[in-house]
Amino acid sequence: MNEEEILKKLEVDEHYYGKFGKKYLSNSDISTLLKNPLALHTPQKTIPAFLIGGYFHTAILEPDKLKNFKIVESSTRNTKAYKEISGGELCLLRQEVDQIELMVDKMMSNTVCKDLITSGDVKYEVPGIKEIEGMMWKGKADIINHSERLIIDLKTTNDVEKFRYSATKYNYDSQAFIYNQLFGYEMLFIVIDKNTHQIKVCECSSSFYEKGQRKVQEAVAQYELFFNSKDFDPNQYFKTETL
């Protein structure tokens, strides 16, 4: 397959997140490679925060796909009604969806945010692949605004004032570096607080990109050690630290 055919296939979530897409590293692999490489590609347990973030993204970027979310009319996930309707699947609660819709309204009623998301030459859910630090990586940008020459990523957070900390904890720095390499534009995060609905627009500094690059380099080194070193025995591996 040539690059155009690969990217076309990666547009489909089933392929991007499935077996085909796992041929490429992605930013979601960074944490695993840095903490526990042998767990690479182990399915992650879905948590409500991921589901809420996914619904928020979908409501803004791909509203036609909202029908894929199951919503339960229940006050909590511990009720008998929820357990019967969900059938063991993690579902959104109606009250969560109501809050997400308020966040979507707040985001899209902000003129600057709306223009960045919808105005000019914009594309949504754009896949990219590239060799970075000697390995093939993939990414899927929320928004590519060609008019502004920006990669725009939407984030939800529990505390917008602590987003700087969250950006390091959840590897948004390595995401910014990878996406900058994949798409060639600067990265911009638009963040909304799930509790107060305050919005913060975050540009990325050169030191933020550099910190992300170091994480990518370390992740690649771990991958090479654990998966491409013929004589490496993971049972003999240990980390060291001076306290």
C-alpha cells in the first residue's frame, strides 16, 4: 500500500485502533513504553472520563456519529436499571450527556473557538503517518486548520487551572511533538473545564515540544530494547534511581 492508501484506511476508526493501526506507534503508546513496555497494545479499560471526552469530541467534530453512544436514564452506574440496560458495557448517563451538551454550547458560542474550529480551510479527524526517531508513528488530528496553519486538539479537564500539570502527566507534550512532525503545523490545545466550563487556549512553547521529543526518544529506546534486541531478557531488566 502507498501512503495515500494507508491514510485512507486509517480514516476508519476500526482500522486506526485495530490490528492495522497497531503496526504504527502512537502517542497513546508513550506512557506504556515509558512505564511497562511489555504491556504494549494491551487493551485499556474504558473509564467514564474517556467516554465523556469521546462524546464531547464527537458532538463537535462528527455529530452524525453520536448515535453510536448508548445513553442510560439512570442517576448512577450502580442502579439495577443501569446494569440491566448497559449489559455490562460502560455507558453514558443522561446527566453526563446534558453536561457535555452544555460544554459544547459554551465552546461553540465562543467566537474565537468557533472560528478556529469551523472557519476557513478546516479538516476533522485527519490521520497522518511518518518516521520519527527511526520508528513509524501515526496520529489522528482533531482539527487541521490550514488557513491558520494550526493543528487543534480539544481537551476536557477537571481543573483548567491545572492543565499545565495535566499536559505533562498525560503526555500532551509528546503528542504536540509527534503531531507537529506528522502535519507540519504548530499545535494548539483548546481546553474546557468540565466543572466550571471555563475555556483556556494553550499554545506550545519550544521547551514543551523539546520535552515531548525527549519522551519520544526514550519511548523508542525502550521499544528497541524490549522488542528488537535479540538477546534481551526482560526478566533481567530493572530500573535504577538515586534517591
